[in-house]
Amino acid sequence: SRHQHRISFTLSLPPGEWACGVCRQQVDDNYGAYSCSKGEAYFVHSKCAVDRKVWDGIELDGVPEEDDLIDDGEPFKRIADGIILHPFHSHNLRLKIIKAYDEYNYCRGCALPIYEGQFYSCMEMECKFILHQSCASAPRMKRHPLHPYPLTLKVAIKGPDNAKGIFKCSVCDRKGTCFFYEHRIGEISFQLDLRCATITEPFEYQGHKHPLFLASDDNMPECVMCINGSSNFLLNCMECDYVICFGCVTFPYKVKYKHDSHFLTICDGKEVIDQPDWCEACEIRIVENGFPGFIGKKFKFFYKCSEYCCTTLHVECLFGENIYMKPGNSIKDCIAKRSYLIKDGRYIWVEFQILFNNSLSRPSCSECLCRCPFSIFFKGCNTIYCSWDCITYIVR
């Protein structure tokens, strides 16, 4: 799954020093290796090539290579120049160029705001459905180096294929209500959000000067950008000791904030030691070990405007804990602990609405008893929760 073409074993390697396409360690030409069938300079250790994370276990000797190709054309129907019909929406979409940032307008594909460039917008007056141009063009099927089988594009809505109306990315562990890729065999499912699906090798990350590669060493150091909850999938640099998890590398490198006309970019948490800053949203000091009092994953980085205004924000205050969950969606979860939710001694499904937290007075969470600090909150059975962590806490 790490290479676009088939590979086959060879005892004869061309002259030179070659690095394994999986583990990035040197390939010893005395023992042979797997090489690209199309003649590209791509080589893999025998042990790495048959790893279950990389190979699906199917021998392809005698099978036409054309069967490997995935080409299902454009992922949407083109109605006219700049007008499309996407399979995940019932109305036509028109291509536009963003004129001004609106924090309440977010892409239904990746669930992130649209900061710049072109996007598709629903042509119906009352419909707020919009997509980044790149998200609208996401292929219906694709291969990814983190999974040996082809993945199919889906959308998280309540229905026969996704009764909860939610998915959980198998790579970054985030839950979402937007588009995702999936491969399912029976009850076993591999799910991948659109941001993680864009990570390929080598990956050029704006926050680091060297290209990054998928880490294959189980003893790899922890992510340099977060304190707890680092995902099991990491990217590492072959030229220095930089390591970053998928949960951190998929945050937008530059963002917009409603009270600043400039872009804010990611800053390393070490910068706060010499130049202390205060968060524009919560008015709490930015510290190196993340947002204080936050029970979820903490980040060592923050967002800051590099212009004269120097606006600074915690990652949590800008995106909240549930970055891929957006208002206008409803999700279901199985609740058991609260006695008033138990029916005949069995688990029951409770539907939660996702709502904007934009009233003059922030509601209080029924679980942690704090004011809901993020841009969204959840409401179900006339009960309010500030985050998905607080919802899932009641089933422990």
C-alpha cells in the first residue's frame, strides 16, 4: 500500500545506496529486495514488504495489473461550467471565490472553515451546504499508504450504513459528522477522515523544514506537538529527530479569527517562555503545557498573528475539542449510567443535537458543571454537555 505500482522480488539491485520505502533504513543488496515493477527507483526489504500493515496477503502473479487501477472519473456530475451536482447533496452547487471569512460557514466535507480560495456553494437560497473545491473533488475511491485495501468515500449521516450519524477516524482518533473514507469487512472497519487521507509520502509540512515520512518504528518518540493522547500513527523526519502525530499535523497551519483580519499561524509552545501571551478568547495565559484545566488532549502549540496585532489563541479555544463535529447534525450514542435513561434494565440510544455556542450566556455542562467553553455544545434528553468527552464519561 506504500507504492502506486506493484512490487516484485529481485536479487539484483542497481548500483547505489537505497533506502527501504517502508522503514527508510538502508537496503542491503546482498539479500535482494522488492522493487517497483514499472522501473521506478523504489525498493523494500522483504520483511517490510510482507508486513500485514502494508500487504493485504494476496499474491498477484498472473493477475493483470490493470485490475489495480482505481479510476472512477470525476466524483460529481458536471452540470455546466462552474456548476456541479455532488452525490452527497441533493441540490446543484456553484463554484465561488470567498470574499470574507465567516466563522459559521464551514465545509461539509472536512468540517473546517473556508478561509481562502474557491469553494462550491449550494444554489438554493435557504441551504447552507458548502464544500472546499478540494473536498468536492475527493475521489469516490482511493488507496492510502496506511491501509492495504481501497477505501470508499462516505458521509456520516444517520442511516442503514451509519446508525449513529458519526464516524471515528482510525488514524487520528477524532470523531466527525462529515465525509470520511472507509473499508469494512463484516464488523471490522477502517475509517479515515479527509484531512488524514491527504497525507502521503513524502509529506511537506509547513511547520517543518524537512519532508516527513510515515513512522514504522514502534519505539518512536512521542509527538513533539501534543502532551497526551498522541495517536499511534506518526510522521517522522529522516534528517532530524522531529516526530509529529496525525492528530497534530492535520490541524490547519494557518487560520482566520473573527476579530483579526490577518491569518494566524501555528507557533511552537516554546515561544511562550520568552514572550508570554494571553489567549484572545478565554483570556487565560498561553503556557507551554497546553490549555490549563482541559481534560482532553493538550497541545504544545498555539495560533498567533505575526502582524502588529499579535492576536493569540489556544488551539482548543479556536477549534474546540470536537473539530470535526458541526452544528446542524444530530448523533446517537448508547447511554446506560444515568438511571433516568435506563429502560427495562437495557442500554438505550439517545439522540444528541450539536448546537452553536453563540448566546450571550454560555450554558453549563451537566457532567463537568463548567460553562461550555467551546464553539459548540451537545444537547440530548434536555441535558447539556460541553464536549463528547463529557457525554462518553457518563457510560464509564
